[in-house]
Amino acid sequence: MNKDFFESSRLRLTLSLTKTVIVLPAYRAMQRSNDASFDFEQEANFWYLTGVNAPDWWLVLDNKNQKSWLIAPDVDDVHHIFDGSMSWGEAKQTSGVDEVLSRAEAEVLLEELAKEHTTVSTLGSDPHAKYYDFVINPAQKELTKYLKKFFPKINDCRDDLAKQRAIKQPVEVSAIKRATDLTINTFKEVKNKLTSLSTEYEVESEFTYAFRKNGAVGHAYSPIVASGKNACTLHYNTNQDKLQEETLLLIDIGARVDGYAADVTRTYAIGSPTQRQIDVHHAVEVAHHKIISLLKPGLAIADYQASVDTIMQDALMSLGLLKSRSDTITYRKYFPHAISHGLGIDVHDSLGRPITFAEGMVLTVEPGIYIPEESIGVRIEDDILITSTGHLNLTGALDTSL
């Protein structure tokens, strides 16, 4: 990604948000332990518009005059020596903005912009925050509070950005393809090595080594390497147990390359699988291919979900796990998660709440069946690009066999 991409992204946003100033924050660094922070990962919208991968910066866009500014954080000498900081020149070159200003200069700028605009657009509260069991990064809330000093009206542009980002530009698809190619090649290598690996963490380390060796930032999300009953915990990432014979190993892993994520899942047998394990895997595999075949531009999301439900109910019925389609409690016991999500900068990218699928969207397809009482969990996941005539499976070169 170069500054042309970020400039184009900003232009498209300002064309959709007229008569408003746009001010967006980077994430803040978050505490890991005592006096140490976690490795920094940028807020996706901010990176999409600037390419800046450093904490505490702001972006200001004046669409009336088509001007853009990056606002640098105040970094004292001690923190600069210990942690480094992005230079103003590097930030400007990366993003292609018109100017870089200090925090003090930003206050003067916002006062002037408020004379021409009564509304400022920024990222509002995450609508899904009530479902999270972690602390939300404070950057957006803090900036919104600060902007209220200058502007009488605050507009939430989260949905506008989500809709724009949902349709991937060719350069974005290429980045995702690099991430998926690296991921599926590593899956192939690891599958061939499974007989020589004895723990979940050894499997994880093979992926980590291959990703970093090939220039990826690393994992796009916390890797899931779940054997036996661990696979029934959907976001299991302890990855410490030994691999046991006659169990299944669910691996949900994706590389991050050039800012974009892959998200791939396969389930493999450790030793000789039982007939029941073979049957469960086969049911998921058949459902997986049926569901992918549905995808095309113009397909209504509601129709897609209804078809998915029928396919997954058939899979559960074939295994004796579901007796009636009306039994939604049992259905969701064995298939408790969504079938798809958007994929891009965020591994769970928003698709902008569309009514239908559209060309340029990238999403996952990930059916799964989880039977805790039998210590069996199977999921198969591919990354799909919606094309003008149908779809392209970006991870289809990785076979889905047990």
C-alpha cells in the first residue's frame, strides 16, 4: 500500500460525507503488565485512511476545502529514546496528507474549522461493545469528548466507513491474496509434519515461524490450535495440550500481510480417526461446499442465511443430532456461531450491514459442528471474494480433507 491508496480512500470518504469536518483517532497503546505495553496494532479505519501504524495520532479532513492534516502526539524525550516515535516526515510521506501539526496547532485548526462547520464526523461507540469481555480502547471516546469543545453536533461515521471498506479495491484483494497464499502454503507444510509434532504449541510454532520467515507481520489474530474437546471452545487459544491419538485437531489461523488478514480453518485427524469423527467431518465438508456455491452478487443476505440454516440442519440430522428443524435450541447447541463475516484489515471486517452481497466483498464461510459430549469439534473455513459473476475461493487450493 502506498500513499495513493490512502489518498484515494480519504477522497471517497469526503465525497460521501459532505458539509462536515472529519476527525478520526489512532488507537492508544494499551498496558500489558506493570510498565510495559502490548505490541501496538492500529485501529483499522485510521490505518485505511492514513497508513500510519503508530499510537495517538489524529486525522483531520476538511472536505469543503479538500485539505488534510495529521496531528502528531506529544512525545517527550524519554519515551522517544525508549520506544521511538514516528517522525512527522515519515507520517506525511506514508499518508500523503497536506500537513502535519502538533497538538497545540491542532487546537487552533479546530477552532477555525468550527467557524465554517457546525458538524464534525468521527467514530462513535462500537455498537457491539456490550458483548465484549475486554476493555475498549479509550482513544475514540476521549477524542469525541475533546471535539465537543468545538462542534455543537457530533456525527458518527462508523457506518459510512464500513460500507466503503466492505467493497475491496484491487490492491486490497491482492494483499488479502498474499495473506491467504502464505497461510494455505503453511497449512500444507504443517499437515505433512503432523506425525512428528506432539503438542498444540508445536503446531502453532510452525505457523509462527513460517509467517515471520516469509515477511508477514505475524498472526492476524490469536491462533487457535485445538485438539479433542478443546475444539468445542470456539475461541480456544491456550494451545498447550498434547496431541492424542484418535482425536481431531482444529487449526484456525491466518497470516497478516501488508495490513490485511487471512482467516483459514481446517480440521485434521491425529492418528486413525474413528468412524464417528469421519462422519462428522464429512457432514461439515459437504455443507461447506454447498454453502460456498450459493455466493454471488445480488444474493440477499436473508436468503443466504435461510439456505445456510437448511444445509446445516440437514448436516446435523444426518448425524442424529437434530430431530426437527423447529428445534432451534438444539440446532444452535451444535452450530453456535455465524456462518460468515467480512475479512480485510480486521479479521472480522464489517460488511456495512448490506441487504445483498456485492462484487468486491470478501467474506469467510465457516460451518462447524461441535459435540462437547463426544469431544468432537470440526470447522472448515475458506475466504471468498464476491466477483461480478459469482465468487472466487481465495483459499480453495487448500484441500478440505481430514
